[in-house]
Amino acid sequence: MRIQYLLFACLPFMAACDADSFSQTVDIPFPEHEPLPALSLNLRSGDSLAYALLNISRGIIDEPIENDNRMVTTELYRDDVLIGTRSYPLSQEGSPSETAMTLSERIRGEETTYRLVGKVDGFPDAVATQIMPDGALFSEVEYTRDGALDNDGFRVDEVTFKLEDPGETTDFYAFQVSTPGQNCTFNETTMTQECTNDFTFFYSVYVSSPDPLLLDGLDFGQLLTDQSFNGGNLTVRLFADSFNDGDLFLEVYRISEDAYRYARSFAAYIEAGDNPFAEPVQVHGNVENGYGAFVVTNVQRVLLTR
């Protein structure tokens, strides 16, 4: 009698179970996405062009809108003075060269407020503001070709220098090693490539560091915050993978907090991409009424090879 009663009590629960109740596959609907302007710009001291990117965001399963000819405009202000603007149809947005703004003055390497505005028909203005920090204080730069072994036992170039940190603020830094690129054109008459000595851009080489205070920042090289030595000095040690005989430059950046947080979160996002057990990483952004990141960096270059 007790067994019959137990079977009768379990019938509602047994009826609620089917083959799908024990399946390991769960359908999770994608959250609805609200399209907003997506705006980004990495602004460096000394720049005469600003490669601002502007588009409209879309969901992971949304198809791009074809023949969307709405006008978009990017504007850059220094202390509320317009120093660059660019307008173009949305459908032409693509490579950075199509959105380059020619600036009325070079970006200053001093504490200055910059404001980036993105305008897209039908949306409120996307706005982000940054304060360019003063340049970093460093000295005693030393470079040794093949002067160290990296963690994998390979020979690498070694760069060391002393960083002096101001004590009244929280500061953020980035370090990179680069080689200059030349402006080259192909002469169809002589069938030769002609290059000038006017270096307008630099190629970064891979850098690492044995110092655990320095963190990977992808395109920003190695990142550092002064939390552990605020107001003091730190000897920075870098390893550079250099496979050419050309000139090498040390690049020392003092960067905004937004630049630091963006670089760290984006590096974590890339690292988590192939890990199925990693939690999703939200990349840091600072654009009001939109998505994206506007960051500023104050760079100083020192020639390492002579």
C-alpha cells in the first residue's frame, strides 16, 4: 500500500520529465541589442592626423544595412576649439585612411583637454573627453644587443632605464620598442621603389619584461601603474625581439587612465577568446551615448642604436 502511495505521489513529477529534461544543450536567446554610434580614437602627442573610426553598432546576429548613406561626422576639439573634422557617408566607412582627420595643429605633449564627438544622423552625439598627461620623466637609458635570454631561452635585446614618478598623482605608463617606417613609392618608369628619409610612422617590435609589475598591453607594449612606487623611482627592464639591423627606438608613454584600462581589458579579452571556461570580458569604454574608447598617450622616443 505504501509503494502504491509513493508511485501516485511521484506521477506529477514523472509527467513533467521528457527527453529534453536531461539534455545538456540549453537554448539561450541573445539579448536584444540597441544600436548606438561606435566611436574610437587613439590620439598620440605629435600626431598631425587623427584616425577616428565611427560606425553604428549591431548585434551579434544582425546583418549589416546595405546602401546606408546616412552622413557621419567626427570632430576633435582642443579646449573647446575645433582642430579637426571629417564627414562621409556611412556606407564608405572602412579603413582608417578613409576617416583620417587633418588637424589644424599637432597634438600637444602637455596637459591639455581633448574632446571627440561622433555625429550620426538619427542618433544623439557620441562624446568622449580626455586630458593629455605631461610627458614621463626617465633617464639612464641603456641598450644591449642580444643582451638577455627570455623566458623561453631565446636571445633578445635588452633595454633598461630609470623611471621617475611624480608623487601627487596616480600615473599610468606604457613602454614599446619600435623601428621607423619609410614613405616608399613605386616608380613605373624606372621600375624601382623609391623611399624617402621622412619617417612618419613606426613599426612596433614585440616586447616583454621579467618584472611582474609590467603587464601585457598588446599594441601598447608593456603597461605599468605607479601604485607600488608612487613618487619614487623604478628601473624598467624590457626584452625586445628585434630581427632587423635598422634603427631601434625606445618609446616611453605616459597614458591616461582610460588608455590603461582599455589596453588591459582588451588584452584580457583576447586571452580569453580561446578559453571555453573563461568568463566573458567586457572591454573598457568611455564614450557617452555610444560604444568605444577615446584614449590619449604622450609619447617620447629615444634612439637606441647608433
